[in-house]
Amino acid sequence: MEESCLLWLLVVTSLLSGCTHQASLKISPHRSQLFVGEFVSLRCEEDDSSDGWTVKKNTTEGTRSQCGAGSFCTISYMLTSDSGVYWCESTGGAASSSINITVTGGAVILQSPVLPVMEGDDVTLTCTTKTSNLSAAFYKDGSFIRTEPTGHMTLHHVSRSDEGLYKCNTISDGESPPSWISVTGEILSAGKPTTITPPHSAAPPPDSTPLFLVLLHLVVFCPYCISTVIMVSLYRRRSTGNDLPVSMEMAPPTQAEQGLADEYDDVMAAVTTEHHL
């Protein structure tokens, strides 16, 4: 029984280790806020390109569609209508972490981390115009933080309490759109950090893959896992063939055992005779 459980554990481990691939979406320029007219490229990066990852988007207008062709998407002239959520999605329905992109027609943007930052890291926010960085006031969730003459503000050793909507304001060019900053702690066992979807973003990517799609993915896209099953089967058959047959032949009784049997018969005969008398 223990041997059977160990063999099945080997098979399941092979399936999980060989068939799990997670894509990540990369954006260039590495910013979540963009000016109208900027050029942007997005691509899905993962270990096994044969898994069929494509870039998807869900804009603020409620339009959900594919972005570009396959795992690469380029937008030569960004419009405000291109604002929304972008992510990678596989043919099996799995989705990567999403990126919230805001396209503004104004003159100021806030440069902030695109992906969640780890607790304890330093985070720098930059207030940028189309021409230069100016003295700017920074805000979190609508509350004033401080003014930086260089247009740069660094948050040291961030924690969960630093999560929120940030924006900057310049005297001459106005303010930037708000941008959500997520802070994550320990990395989860699945390999993905905990993320928080900004309250102002469009609908996020679909939920986790249904169980039957996961099983289908394991069977179809893991050919070497089949070889593992065959090896296990041959091993079990070999183990069965090496078992020695158990002999059912009984050994003859010894002289002592035969003498005890004869005495027992004599006693029983005497008891029977006495009973009849």
C-alpha cells in the first residue's frame, strides 16, 4: 500500500512540475500612466511559448478584446480610450497578473511602479510633464503629503499602510491622474504575489481556470508525463514478477505428534466404552 501511494505521488509531482507555466506581462515604456500619442509595446513572457499566450485588454469603455497578434501587442498612438486593464491569457483560460494603464490628455503624469512592490522596499514617484520635471505637491487618497522641488518623492521602507491612490500637482501644468500603488508581503506558494485591484480600474481578467481545463491541460500538454506513467507501470509489473510463490504443502507429523494422537484416540475409545456400559 505504501509503495503504491509513493508511486502515485511521483506521477502527480511530475505532472505538476512539468505542466505549470505562468506568464507575465511586460510594458515599454515601463509606466502605468501615458500621454496621448505615445507609443507602447506589450508582450507576454513565460517559459513555454507553445502554450498560446495572447495579450488581452478591457478598456474603460467596457470593450474586452485581444490586443495585437499573439503574445505581442504594439499601439503606435495611445488614446484616452485605450485606458484600462491589460493582461496575458492562455488558450486554456489561465491569466497573468494585470497592468492598469491610464492615458491622459493632460500635461502631467505620475510615474509609479507598474507592478506591486515588496514590503520594505523604497519607492520613488516622479511628477513629469511633457517637457521636464517640475516642483510638485504629492497626494495620497486625496490627502496632501508634501511638496518636492525636484518633482521626485521617495517612500522609504514601504508597508501595507502605504497602499493607495497617489497623484501629483504642479502649479503651472495642473495635476496628474491618480495611480494605485500596491504593496505585497510574502510571496505565495503558487509563485504569484498578493495583488490588490485598484477601485477605479476596469473589470479584471477572468477567474482561475476550471478544474476540467486543468486536467485537460495536464493530459494534452505533458507528453513526458505519459512516459513517467509507463515507467511506473513497468516497475510495478517487475515487482510482481519477483514475488516468490508460497508453498501450500504440509510437512508430515513427527513421532512425538503421532504418539500424542494415538494416546488421544485410546482415551476417547475408553470413554465411549464406559458410556455404553
